[in-house]
Amino acid sequence: MTKKDPIAYWKANIRYVLILLAIWFVVSYGAGIIFKEELDTIKMGGFKLGFWFAQQGSLYVFVILIFVYVRLMNKLDKTYGYDE
């Protein structure tokens, strides 16, 4: 599909954003706060894993999700003919 369909393009874009934000929420809020006690039984680099996710893990996941979003959007641009 190489035709420009802005409504379908926008819906796919919003779907990607919502999925990636949900992943970030689960990692930052879930792993750092909700599941902290369970994760603290595991140590990573001398620190409890719950502490690590609350302090560093969510930032790393956010940066990774930025790269994933760029890749997804490049594919979406090609699919709908918005690439240059």
C-alpha cells in the first residue's frame, strides 16, 4: 500500500504511541513501584532489582522505546508513501 491515507496513517501512529507508552508505564510504575518487593529479592550489580528499575531501568527502557518508535515510524512512512 503506497497511497497516502492520512487517517489510517494517523490511527497507526497513535496505536504505536499508546502501545509504547503502556510498555513504559508497566516498566516504570509496575517494576519500580508495584512489583518492587518481589524484584528486590533479585540483585543486579549489587543493587536490588526493584531499586534499579525505579532509578535506572525505566530510563533505559524509555531510550530503547525511542529507537523502537523511530524504526516503527520509518516503516509506517514507507507503507503509506510519506518517506522521502
